Amino acid sequence: MSAPGTTLASAPSALPRWPDDGRMESVLAELRDRPPLVGYDRCRMLSDELAGVAAGHAFLVHAGDCAELFADVSPLLSARKDAQLRDLSWIVRCATARPVVRLGRIGGQFAKPRSCGVEDHAGEPLPVYRGDAVNDRATGALARHPDCGRLLTAYDKAAEVLRHLRERRRAGALYTSHDGLLCEFEEALVRIDSRTQTRYASSAHLLWAGDRTRELGGPHIELLASVANPVAVKLGPRATAADVAELVEVLDPDRRPGRLVFIARLGNDAVEQRLPELVEAALAADARPVWLCDPMHENTFCTAHGRKTRAVADLVREVAAFVRVLRLARAHPGGVHLEATPQHVTECVERREDGRSPVDLPRYRSGCDPRLNAGQARAVVAAFTRAVTA
């Protein structure tokens, strides 16, 4: 892989450092003995539906929490998240008259890669919060100490969410996904489909590698390459055409429709400069991945009060530019990837100038990065549908 991608993916602060106290192996042994969280048949169903997206016959709405919190797991919130995905998908379906695949950041999004290993708290350095599967949000050094026992709780909470979703399943399927950041956890939950003798990741229907962890030869890409699930990779501003070509060869050597998703997270001011070469590289490699736009991550900035936020206007510009680039390349703009919640939060602003207001965001509850509330998520999805139907 190119030097820029390697530098970004290899950032040591992206991953937790588990204590060397002998507990991890017993935790992993217990996880290996637990039932799979999802079955291979549903993973294969998702692959089949994603093949339709890749071919331009359908769209994909991929959305959910930045970081799920153990304390938030409940039948009511799971139902509300499911309803939000249905609502966002319905906007696309009504505007395009095409099927829409619903993929949630749900039932396992309990860990986050971080660009820095420490944060400032009252003038003192504190280990950064890495998601409930790793440590606690409480602002004490002991709470922030990585605890591998939390992986067992992550399994239990994911199983609870999946049970809630199964209990309310109606027409249409909601598939689950999360960042495959914690390779030890994911590998312990790899299972063998008895009918095909195929390895698959049983923690979710789809796993992705983040822009910081997509290093070729690294454990995250090796994990994704070893399982039969559909898989995704996030591509940030430092991604190159060579990165895309190499990722295609490793993750989709058979060019199987529905196998590979590329999630472009480039920023509204860079997408039209950076995305064309990435799309062309995939086409040149005879690959037809699903292309998604993540307008969230490269449009983050700090408010006057020092909080991370995002402006809806920036996100709208990025999704529109994403669609333009894909259309010019004669490729299908497959959908959007959003960090969003049905809860009544104020974590994102409408315009960048709103972030300079002396009034702080009053309902900021995210465990990590700012999420769109229901109305803001609908606005971004509506902007996507306007672009694809123009």
C-alpha cells in the first residue's frame, strides 16, 4: 500500500492497548464457546441485496450511532432506531421507485478508533474514551483503563439488541454492521457454516475497516479477507488509486457482486478532486463495488465552546458532489453512510457560522462524535435523493 495509507492506517492511537494480565485469553475462550450473533444465511442475503445496489438497481441507507452505549440498550431505543432506518429508506424509495437496503450501525458498534490516545480534562491528560467495549466514559484514569472483560458485555448487549430487532421484524430486513476494530473479539466470533465450510464473521452481517485501520497486511484487512460476509472499507483524503486497486485484489479477488463496499469520507471541499481517481481505479480493476458517501467524518470542526460538531449544509454539499462524481464516471452512487440518532439531540449545527454562536449545543449526548438528529438525517437523505433523481 502507498505510504500515505500506511501511515494513516498504522496510527498506534487508533487501537486500545489491553493490559498484559492474562485475562484476555480466558475472555476470548468464552467468546469462542458462545453462539453466533448472526447466521450465515442472512449474511448471504445481504450480499445478494448489495449486488443489486452495485448493479444500480437499488440503493443503500447505512446509518446509526457513532458509538452505541451499554446503558442505552433497550427495546424502546432499538425500536426507534429501526423506525429511523425505515423512515430514511422510505424517503429514498419514494423518490427513486427502487428498492432500498437498510443497514444499521447497530448491535455491535461499541468501539471507536481514535486519532489521539489522550484527551485534555480540566488541564490534565486523560486516556481517551474508546467505546464501551474497551473502557468507560467516566472521567477517571481507572475508568479509562482498557478492560477486556467488557468484551463479554459487548456480546451480551449486541445479543440483546438483535433480539429486540427480531421481535419487531416486519416486511423488509434490517441488517447490522459495525467497525471491525477489535480484531481479537471479531476473530473469536468467526464461525464455520456447516453446509459450505465457509468462514464468516458472526458478530454482524457486515464489518468494515476504518480509514485508520485499512493497512494491507494489517490485522483488519486480513480479517475481512478471511470471511465470506460482505465487507466495507472507508476511504479518506489520503487514499490513492493504488490503495483502491490493492484493496480490490485482496478483498474481492473473484469480483463477486455484493462482496465489497467502499465508503468515501473525503470532505465537501475535496470530494470532487479526490473521488474520481478512486472510482476510476475500481473500474480499471474490473470491480463493481457499492459506493457509499460518508459526509460526516471529514466535515467535523469545533464550536466556540470546543465541542466537535458538523454542519448539515456541509454534508448536503458533499452528498451532492459525490453523486456528480459517480455519475460522470458512469458508476452508481449507491447511498449514504450517516452517524444519526432518533433521540432529540443537538450535536450538529445547520451551518458553520452557527458553530461560532456563544450558545453551546444544549443536548449533546454522544459517546464520541456528533450525530444528526432525526430531522437533520432526513435533510441529508433528501439531498441525496434530489441529486440522484435530478
